[in-house]
Amino acid sequence: MTAPPQDLPHIAARMADIAPFHVMELYTRARQLETLGCRVIHMEVGEPDFPTPEPVIAAATEFIRKGDVHYTPALGIPPLREAIARFYQERYGVTVEPERIAVTAGASGALILALGLLIDPEDRVLLPDPGYPCNRHFVRTFEGRPQPLAVTPQSNYQPTAAQVEQAWTPRTRALLVGSPSNPTGTMLDGRELAALAATVARLDGHFIVDEIYHGLTYGCDAETALGISDGVFVVNSFSKYFNMTGWRLGWLVLPKTYVREAEKLAANLFISAPSPAQYGALAAFKPETIEILEGRRREFQARRDFLLPAVERLGLRVYAAPAGAFYLYADSSALAPDSFKLAWQLIEQAGVAVTPGVDFGAHQPERHLRFAYTVSREKLEEGVERIARFLGQS
Amino acid sequence: MTAPPQDLPHIAARMADIAPFHVMELYTRARQLETLGCRVIHMEVGEPDFPTPEPVIAAATEFIRKGDVHYTPALGIPPLREAIARFYQERYGVTVEPERIAVTAGASGALILALGLLIDPEDRVLLPDPGYPCNRHFVRTFEGRPQPLAVTPQSNYQPTAAQVEQAWTPRTRALLVGSPSNPTGTMLDGRELAALAATVARLDGHFIVDEIYHGLTYGCDAETALGISDGVFVVNSFSKYFNMTGWRLGWLVLPKTYVREAEKLAANLFISAPSPAQYGALAAFKPETIEILEGRRREFQARRDFLLPAVERLGLRVYAAPAGAFYLYADSSALAPDSFKLAWQLIEQAGVAVTPGVDFGAHQPERHLRFAYTVSREKLEEGVERIARFLGQS
């Protein structure tokens, strides 16, 4: 947490609790080194390096060319909501009515919508720590209170039903989890999701599941919480598996009773999600797109399969198998006591950018680094080699 | 205000204060009538009917084709921030440093950013009534309290400095105005802007000015609050003058001291604004684009010049000259005591869609209708004729 600048005449109190991404400062330094001619290996960025799939480009371009780029209905164009519903049917065998799907500007828009609908001031929201840094800031934005739940390798860096039950307070309103998780890549299986959903329902709370890394799982498939209950809120995105980050498109699946309220809130806060992205995404589920994406998924798997043992050979420890996303969350304490300092040494002295644990929470952040395998195998090899050299291992 | 559905297990309290747009229900009915084969004249929609200008389409298409549609810096790509700064210099002769410009997903994103930065729970925000309906909902979203300020034709439907001073309370934090205003199309001139800015500064508050209808002014130019003070927050958009509604792109100009905090909040809430829109907008300031836009501005003026006297001939009264935007705010009380009922009669019996005053606030909404001249002159003529027939005038 950083205090706002002293020279500001006034700023909302929430801003004192909204932290910048430390990784962005590392990234800025990396870019600066690059302008000086240095070659930096980027293992800090949570963004696939792949271009938008060609069929999506073609669909978006065809739409834009007509010039008719106007607002859409607040919850998205009907054919896209229908296509997402079909995707749930085909990929998971789960029936989700199109009207329960709100198309949003990225998962960011979906999280704003879900928390705006559910969170009152002082409401607490249970969040696994380590976890996606923005989640606590979304909660704080709506004057809720993030309630961190330390998660450990023993439970695959995921909260257990018993832990949730124990941590729950009269002011706790919701549990928000990611599966696969950022930064750990670990997942909740169907049994675990069902146990969490049942516990939260019994406690009269809301269960929000971030499934934005679905599709990017290796040697296994992720289960959707929608297969377990119609009462959960599921966040998803076209950014990661579909390689559409810059388009800003995602979705929120809501319980049916909340749809009308969500429409009201979305119309007021956003008007609608970007139209070029919505029309482009109509091609995201085509067989030829899925074929491209599945090839990239195999590439991510090959990268993980290289990076995981390589990082362990460097002396870092990955305690829970990262089954999905494109991250390794590694204990760096055998190399250095302070991962934040280590991350800065790695950028300055080895030209390798990785994310320090401090971006993901307060539970042993100083012991951890996150490695993103969002660059080519060749670059990952060079990155590992550079770290080995920095550590005096080669 | 509508209460949330009774069957919801729980919903945030703010949702009871976030009203749906009544016009959306009229619009839905209009679409339904159209599917039945009726021809409806749309004078309810606040969206230009023009396509995206060709140079913007070309720039966006060229960018998308390369496939490199990734996240951008949180406050926007530097060349776009620079282009917007140049636009202020060239059009207004006002110097705005590019780093003070935050590129956002529409003016909606800019309003979220400004109010998220400034508004604490229970803070009051002064809002002209009638005014843009979403403004009070943005304030409420951040747990602030909208404080309506009834504005009348005597002050051109704009607040005066004296009125602001009188209404200010110890909990009032900001004044948010639109110039040109939605729904009235009236403007604040430089002298009035300066008086408001000085008053709000003296009261230790923030002055937020919505300038999204700049460029769409007829026989006069709008003055920007940025020419008066570096301490104001100015919201703008590519939607209206630039005809880029569906792209979802706007911007917020901030006092320099707030930029770093805005960057932190934008990175957390949005990651970045849509990349295709940002690259497309690079062409929005080209001379060939401006030429197209100025032609459309003349067309809007011709529409206004037809519609204003035509509406008055129908027996409605427009008290303050609508110098900008694409709206007429007309007193309909000589025709009917309840404009909401009248709007429904017009859609059902005349096939003409207009917006009832109730969408814009609580100050005499039942006496007013908003007419949008966002359709062709020919359609406007037909709309007027249909209303005349409905009123038994022809």
C-alpha cells in the first residue's frame, strides 16, 4: 500500500488502499533498458504473446468496414450471448441460457458489474492470498473490505470449504476465487468447487468464480462452476485463451434473478462493450479458430514443461503443480530473502523481468516470484540461462 | 427510482437508487413494433446516425490486420494522448500536456475514473437537474450522494455561481456540469465557466465538466474549461462529434497532481481502453476526417433549424436556445399534463419515439420531452407530421 502524493489537495480515501502494480515499475525499467539497446527477457507480463486469431481479425474487419459501429444492447449483441451459451454446452455439457450472459469490457468489466451488484460498504469479500491483485482493489472501489485468506501449497493454493467457513464473519458477503489461479496456475476440481459453493450458499453469501484461464490447462480440463450451481457468478474473458487482450472483451454469467439489475447497472456504467470486439468474437468459437487456439495451448504446455524443471534446477521451488494459466509461482527464498529486491537485481543485472510476490498479496510475498511463460521457448531458455549466470551457476 | 425485484436473495443497496432508462423501455417497444412491420420514427436515441468516418475505419483496420491487438499503457497509447493535446492547442489555443490526458473506454470510463478518484462515501456531488441520467448513478456507485440542482431556462438550464454557492454543504465535494448539456443543448460561456470554477475552488471542491458534445455546436463554438483553469477535470469522448459510439473511447483531462493516482486506478479497473479504438482514433484528428465531421455538423444544424420551429408549431415550448448537442428539451405541458404518458401515447398511437423528462431528473420532468435530431431531416419531418396528426392538428 502506498499513500497518495502529499501535494494533492484532496483525494478519495480508497486511493490510499489501491496499490500500483509493482511489476509495472519493473516493466517500465525494462522498456527503458530496451531503449538503451539492452535485450530484456520478459517473464513478467500476464498477456499471451500470440496475435489475435485470423478468423477473429477477419470478422472484426468485415464488421468495421461497413462503418456501422454503434452502441449495442447493454448486455451484448444477442448472437454473441448465444454463441457463448453454445460454447458452454459444447465444451462443458452445461446449459446456460443466453440471457444469463452479460458481455463486458474484459473480465475487468465483469468484476465491476458483479461487485457493483453485490457489495455494500463494509461488506467483506474473501480473497485467496496470493491472488489476482486487482480483485482487492475492485472490492475496495465499491467500499467493500477485502478479507485475505492465506492459501498454501497443501490445498493447492486454493481455499478449502473448512477454511472459508472458519474465516466467514457476519459482514462477509462473498468468496471470489480464480481457477486456474493467477499467480499459481492451480485449479479447483469439481468436488472442491461444489464444496465451496455449498458452504458459501449455506452461509448466505455469494460465490464468484474467475474462470478467465479456462482453456489454458495442460493435460486436464478445467471444470466450470456453472456445472455445479445456477447461483454462482462466473467471470470469463476473451483475453487469455482467445488471445484478444487489447480488444477488451469478457463476460459475466449471472443467476437469472440478477439479470435485469445487471442490465441496469451495465447500461449506466458502460453503455455497452466495444462493438468491434463483440463482432470479432463471433468468430472466436469457430472450429478454425479453436484449432489455432488449441495449437497455442500445446505451445504453452511445452513452455511450461520446459520452464518448471528449469526453474527448479536454479534453486527455486514450485510446490503445487501449475495445471493451467501461464504462470509459475516459485519460492525464491533459497536464493534471496527478499523477492522484491531479487526481482530488481534480475532486471538490472541479468536483464530478466519477473514479478515479485508482493503484487499478489501479503502472505509470504517476500519468498516468491511469479514467472510468466508468455514468451517463446527460446527466450525462456535464454532467461533461465541468464538467471543461472547471475546466480553464479554457469 | 425502482425497487429491485423482491425475489432476489440479496443485492447491494445502491441498486435501489440506480434507475433504468425509461427510454430503453420505449426503445424496446419501438423495436417490437418494427418487427411487426410498423415504421417508427426514432427521436429518442442519443447516438449520431452517421457511420464511423472512413479515415478512422482505415486506421483501425490497418492496425487490426497486423494482429498485434494487445493491452496498451493504462492511460492510453502516447501518440493518441499527444494527438488529443494537439487538438486542444489547435482548436482552442489551449495548452494541455499529453501526460494529463487519460484515454478511457468512452466518457463512461472517464466518469468512473474521475469520481473514483474524488468521491468518498456520503460525499455530495452537485448535478444540474435536468441532466445526463447516468451522472447520478456514477456518483451513487461510489457511495456518494447526488445533490440535484434545479436549473431553469432563466439561467439557460445551467447552474449559476450564486446557486452553487448557496447549495454547497460541508459534505459537497464537487460540481459536475455538461456543456453543451444533455438534454437541453445549452452551454456555459467562458465567463460562466470561470465563475463556476472560481466558486468551486473557493469552496475547496472539484469542478468536473462534461464536454462530450463539443464540436456539435451551431453558429458558435464551445469554450473548454481547460482554458480557464488547470485544476478542473474535463470529460470528453470520441462518441458524438467523432461518430465513434460503438468503439467505446473517450478521455479525461486531469490536474497534473492527479495523474499518477488516475493511472493506478485505471490500471486496476480497466487495464486499458480498447486498442482498435485507440489506433483508429489516431485518424480522428486528420484534416480529411475533420472535413467529414464538419459536414455532419452542418447537417445537424440544418436538422435543428427545422425541428425547433416545427416543434414549437406543435404547441411545445423550447425556452432556452439549444446551441449544441443534438437535443431539444421542450415543455409539453400545453399538450398533456404528463409527458411520460404522452411519450407512450406517441409511440403507441403515432409511431414516434421521444424521451420523457423523467429520465433526466426530478425537476418538472412531467412537463418535458426530449427530442433527439439524430435521424435524417426527412424522418424528422415525418415525425412532426405524425405528432401533428395525433394531436388533431392536420
